[in-house]
Amino acid sequence: MAVPKKKTSKSKRDSRRAHWYRKAEIQAIKALALGKSVLTGKSNSFVYPTKEEEEGEGEEKEE
């Protein structure tokens, strides 16, 4: 089993942990912003089918 050669310092550990949490926080903010834009209908970066498109696709398949 692989083991570290030397003990990692507390400051290095805390720095890595803070960076990991910061990345998660940024992703959470982006996800919330995307959700808000989808709900308001102002989203340009997220493509999803609307009810009108779904109804139109169903009619085309029947023909």
C-alpha cells in the first residue's frame, strides 16, 4: 500500500482543503444562477425542450 514519505504540514493541508471547498462553492453558485435563469426563461447557455416543442415532436412522430 502506498504511504506518504513525509507528513504534510497543517498549512498545506488547510490550503488544499480551502481550495477544494472554494471550488465547490463556485460550482454551487453557478448551478443556482443557471437554475434561476432557466426558471425565468432568460437562459441562453442551457438548451432544454419546452412544452410547445414536445407537443410538436409528438405530432410529427405520429405521421
